[in-house]
Amino acid sequence: MKTLADLQAIKENLQSQMDLRNESHADTKIAVGMATCGIAAGARPVVTAFSDSVQEHKLHGVSVTLMGCIGLCSQEPIAEITTPKDGKVIYVKMTPEKAKRVVEEHIIGGNVVKEYTIDNNK
Amino acid sequence: MYRSQVLVCGGTGCTSSGSPAIIERLHEEIKKNGLEDEVQVVRTGCFGLCALGPIMIVYPEGCFYSAVKEEDIPEIVSEHLLKGRIVEHLLYKETVTENGIKPLNDTNFYKKQHRVALRNCGVINPENIDEYIAVDGYQALGKVLNEMTPEQVIQTILDSGLRGRGGAGFPTGKKWQLARTIVQDGGQKYVCCNADEGDPGAFMDRSVLEGDPHVVIEAMAIAGYAIGATQGYIYVRAEYPIAVQRLRIAINQAREYGLLGKNIFGKGFDFDLDIRLGAGAFVCGEETALMTSIEGKRGEPRCRPPFPAEKGLFQRPTVLNNVETYANVPQIILKGADWFSSMGTEKSKGTKVFALGGKINNTGLVEIPMGTTLREIVYEIGGGIPSGKKFKAAQTGGPSGGCIPTEHLDIKIDYDNLIAIGSMMGSGGLIVMDEDNCMVDIAKFFLEFTVDESCGKCTPCRIGTKRLYEMLHKITSGNGTLEDLDKMEKLCYYIKNNSLCGLGQTAPNPVLSTLRYFKDEYMAHVVDKKCPAGVCTHLLQYKIIEDKCKGCTACARVCPAGAISGSVKEPHSIDPAKCIKCGACMSKCKFGAIIKE
């Protein structure tokens, strides 16, 4: 290490990991239903897809958490995305591919992916 | 990417209550559930709430699991980490509310704290330099080397008002300035760190070294740049194995990264560090004795002046600061002197770490802004005294300090206020005592310690403390006279005024301050031959109240000395000649028939 820039590079590399430990850092939350119904419907790969995608795009202030059953077992896997702009949006019947698209269009792009939301899948 | 992190305390407190086994089990269970790529386990330094160890915190939810047992781990992993269902019954009670989980920083223990020196303890993995860098580590060193002259560094520390956290409270910037300017012959200078934390009940420095070793390394390099030194020594007690190990790891990592060694940041500044282990002598916490010990000689103090800033280690100009003092330095450089001096009181700036112990619910480590009252520390942060007992006094400064009685509970804690009431800041041990503590006995305890630890070089300390101890022993044995009290006080001042080093000069403080605030207890011992708190066994008698005794024989069976006699269903009695005053009968009696007086 010879310059401050080297120091900065190490810092940025670990930033998302350290962000996790700051309770107030996350203004955007991704919560995936991981109760028995969720797991049975394939929620595990969805969680992984979400966290990989967040990492890939080097997003700060985004947390990926799990949640229990919200009572809509037939619509699992369910993901609940909370952003400052759109508040809480519930996506249903998620897949890893859909998860990636949600990260790109909703979280990064700011446009809710309407076709996956609960309102359009009743 | 890890979506979740489990931080487990790896400080000495939690390590001894079983955190290594918990970490191992966590790894096993996480693997079993196939979560290795999603959940990371991080071993951190001390969180502070040692009484509730082992402690574990799960992010991003910020769930605080306390007093975790190994057998709880499968449930936490399969419920919380896999299914996202927080295991509420294992959470720290205070964080569970009707509206979900209260953040840790809002709990009584944490909300009044302000963490500067401890800011990374319990937050980062101390064995990973990258994590330290990720929380702005080594930025201050970079800033100093790239943007500041040594004079500017010293001026910043001076302006911040930082004073030595080892207890005496000498202005740190002043010390650095003297070491820079007194001798300017171009020869070697040294930077030393005092991590020989010897006060009974104090563990602030240990926790900083265990939880955030790099902060000390960074600050020492900054001090080196400021005074023009290229070599530093950390003098740490061998009784702190975890701290020593993490320091070693940290120094090696810093060397690998070129943050120690030659030409740091390409700015032509060389600095390296070595560790020296202390062999457990209390006197080696005294600065001149510490340096003598680093030189490889027997750890004995020497006369001051010349002060270390002029002739210190190997007779060369030396800066010696305490661990906690150093822990403040990088933050001051980064955030500025004004930020630091905005905290605290007029003459004591910043925060102070206290190791809270004794009769208190939340035993542990707290960092509070200077000027916080003792009442806030004991009753709000500390959670009060167990079993609803009454506060009697708090002891600060260990064997060199004194006690703060109830009437001073509302005093604002800073260097000068504590001196004014006959105690001292000390390194930060704060031992709370309740109505069951005998103050004469406490004074005797500390004197016994200093008698043991006096190095023997000067007579007032070597012989004076011994005589003082004997007088206290005489009083607690019930043989004291009023004349002894006067003699004792005189001897105290004699020792204070004539001893060579800080050890002897402060050794009588526990006696003087208890004499000042608890004269009535001394009088009870001397005149009435009673120990009001029921501690001094020579002045105690155990008795059975006939009316209350049912004759169950439980006491007679538990008595190790065979001092209790009586037949079944008849009141028993204790033979004072045989009684060894162990109290076993009293704790066994279900009817409250046994009293001590």
C-alpha cells in the first residue's frame, strides 16, 4: 500500500459488508418469505438471487432479510420490497430471474415491476 | 454477498463464558443448513455488556441475543437465519417490545453512552485489518502524513483538550510537544504505549486491544510522526493473552500492508512497533518503572525529573500514553479538535471508558461523555444494584483512588471534580459497593494489594504501607484504639509526601477517603467493636433466636466446625468458641432464626 487511494479501494471493497452492521443504514429493505410454505415453493434461490444481485450492482443501503409467512401461501415465494420512494410493494410467485429484474428495475431504476406485484396476480 | 452477519463477542468476558464453543457450533449449524454463502460469522471484541455474555448480535435485523448457550444455536440458525423468524425468547429482554425489536442503542445500557474509544469494539473483526480500514481505519495516519506537519498534529491534539486516560490526566498534546522540542539532537526518540493495566477490576485497555488493536497502532504511528520517533513499544501484561495475540496479528498485518515499516504512504516516514510483555508487576504501570522494564531491567521506578519527554526509554526522549488515550487520537485527527472538545466539561474533554463492576446489575464496559453523573452511571446505565440493596459508595481509581459516597452521587465526573472529593479518575475501574460492604475492609483490601505490589525501592512505600496495613488489620480485628486512627492518618500523609513514585504517593488514598467519608464505620470498629456491615469476622457473632428456631437441625448438619448443638424440635445454640463464622448455618436456615451481629 503506497497511497490513500489504495486505502480507499480496500474500504470500498468491504463497504457493503460493513453497512450490514449499521442498523440505520438501510433505507431499502428486501424481505423474502422463508417460512415452510416459502421454502417449499422455492424461496431459497430467490433469496440468493436477491443478495447476489445487490452485491453485483454494489448497492449501498439495501438489506436482504427473511420474513415469516404472511398468510398467502398459495402466492409464495413472496418478496416484500420497501423503498423510500414507493413504500412497501409486495411481489408474488417470485423466481431468481424475477428477483434480478426487480433489483434492476425497481430498486435501481425506481419503477415498480407491476406485472409481478400482488395486485396484478389475484 | 453475505445477506446476514452474526457477530459474536470474542472479548475475555464472553470467551470465558463460552463464546468459542458457540462460534464453533454456529459454523457447524450454518453448514448443516447450507447457509455458508449467505451468513457470515464474525468474532468481534467486547460489546460492553459482559454481565449478559456470551453475547451475539444478528444483522441486518440487529437482534441482540444475550447469555446464549451452545444448545440454543440450532434453534437460532434454523429459525432465525434460515426461516427469518426471530427467536424472541432468547433475545435480550429489554429489546423485546410490543412493536418489534428495539435497537440496541436505545436500551438503557447503551443510550447514554457515547462511544469514541470503543467505537469499533463489538463492531469489527479485530483480526482483519480490512474491516478496520472499512471503518475509516488508517485514514488519520494517511491524512497526517499527506496533509499535516508534525507541529499541526501536536496543535490539533492540544486544541482538542485530550488528557491522559491512564488516570493522572496530563494534557496529551503537551506531552507530545515536550518530547518534540526539549531535545533536538537528531537522535532516536520513542513512542510507548502503557497497556499494563493493573488496577483490580479494570479492563478498559484490555477491551480496546482485544476489540480494536489497529487503532492503537495507528495512533502510535501518528505520535511517532509528531515527535519524530521511528520506533515504538507496546508494554502489555502477559495476563492478557487474547489482547497480546490480537496485537501480534494486527502488527503483522499492518507491516504487510506497509502501514508500519519503511517509507509509510511513500512519504519517507519510517515507524515500527514491538510488543514487550509485562510479568504482572503493578508498579510497571508507573511510567518510569515501565520504561526500565522495557530496557530489560528489573521494573523499578526512577526519580522524576528528568521526565520521560526529556530522558525516557534508553535515556532518550519518549512519549508514553495509555491505550485509551491513543484510541481517541485517530478520531480527533479525522473529525477535528473542535468535535472532540465539544464533548465533556470545561477542563475534561471527550469521553471516558469505565469498567463497571462490583454490586451492579450490568457489569461491563461503558463509555460516557465527561460530566455524566455517577447516578446516571449506576442507576441508568448500570441498571442499579442487585436485590434492591442500598448504594453505599463507588470506588474509582483502584488502589490509587478513593471512594465516592452517596452524598456525591450527583457530582459530574471529570478529572478535577474527582480530585476535589478525594478520589481520582484513575484508569477507569469503577467498583460499586452496597450496604453489605465494610469500608474499613475495602481499605484493607487495597492496602493488602499495594503492600504486595510495592517494589521495595523506597522506604516510605515499602515499610509505610505495611505498617498501614497492620493498623487496619488491628482495627478490623477489634483491637484498634482511637489513637490508631490519628496515627494512621499521619502515616498516610507521610507516605504520600515521601514516596518515590506514583504507587506510594497514591497508596494511602483508599484509607484517607474512607476515613473522610466513613469515619463512623471506623469508630464502630474501634469504639463499639462492631462491624456495621457484618463483614469483619472478628467482630461478628452468629446467634440463634430461640423463638424462631424450630429445631430442624439443618444448621447443625451444615456446620463444618461442629459448633451448633441442640436436640430435634428444640431451639439450637451456637458455641462462640468453636464458631468459625463461615455463615453456612445462616444461609441454610429456612426460618431466619440465625442472625449475625
